[in-house]
Amino acid sequence: MAELVFFTGTMDCGKSTLAAQVNYNHASRGRRGLVFTRNDRAGSGILSSRLGLTVQAHEVTDATDFFAAALEGRRETLDYIICDESQFYSRQQIDQLAHIVDDLDIDVYAFGITSDFRTSLFPGSARLIELADRIETLQVEALCWCGRKGTHNARTINGVMVTEGEQVVVGDTGAETDVIGYEVLCRRHHMQGMTLHNPGD
């Protein structure tokens, strides 16, 4: 039975690394798959992890129709689909992924963070929570600068946490302090707005 599985966690917990590993495991056993990503830090059409792993991928746009892509891929054989950065997908696109599982019997593995820098659910993640057969929380714990478990994603500008702005702005947790960056914080420090470079008094 095919499944729609949502692998989730905060930034820095290894989602893209696992996506690359899942793709490798299936491909090495002769299974054929499609890999998708959107807004990867490494650029268009690349699934990348902070450990240096890269996989060629199809870049998702607002116009991407996953069901049509699966039908096209099925002309030969299509066994699975990897969807990285799935938080950036639309609710309609997540519905398409569910139809691929139910109507075409193809496994779909989605990877993404659940909530944005304001602690609001991304539309794609919210829909995955509603539809997924399984939700797997990654076991690699990201850490706040204080050493506690990182549970919230923060956006920073010049090292200072911000709580307003567009939901999607591409950045990285390794960003310098003079540009837009992201940082994983524990709930306490997210609520207090205390970051590594701006810990307060």
C-alpha cells in the first residue's frame, strides 16, 4: 500500500539529508523516483543539505502539477516521489500528492518544517498534517544557542529577531549577521526574542 509520509522538524534537524538518503536507498534498489524541491538555499533544481549532499531535482513553482508529472513519469515506471521543502507547496499541490498515493499507488515522501518564523503553520505543512498517512518527527534535535532543544524557527536581520514580513524569504541558518538569516530557538527565547547575536541584557 502506497503512503503519503510527512517528515518534519525544525531547521537544522536533517530533513534534506534524510530526503537525499531516502532517494538513494530507493534508487539503489532499482526503484524509479522523481525528486522535487522549492526555494532550496543552493539554488533552483537542487536538493541540498548542510552536510554537503546534493541531488538534482525538479524545481516546484506555483504552476507545478504533481499529478500530471506523476502520470508522465508513469509511462515507464514510477515507484516513489520525494518532495523537499514541502512547506512551500500550496494546499492544492498537497492534495495532488494525496491523489498520487490513492489513485496511482505511488509512495510520496514529503519533507518540511511545520511553522514559520511567526510560529504560524505554512499552508503546505498544514495540509500535510491534515492528509498524511504518517507524520514522522525527525529525531536529530536542533539546539537553541542556550543549549535547550530548539523548537521554533526565528528570522533575524542583523542578528535581531523579527516577527513581521513575508512568510517566505529564502535565507539560511548559517547566514552572516548583516543579512536576513534564520536561527533555531527554544520556546522561551523565541518568545523573548533573544538570539545568539542579540541575547538581551
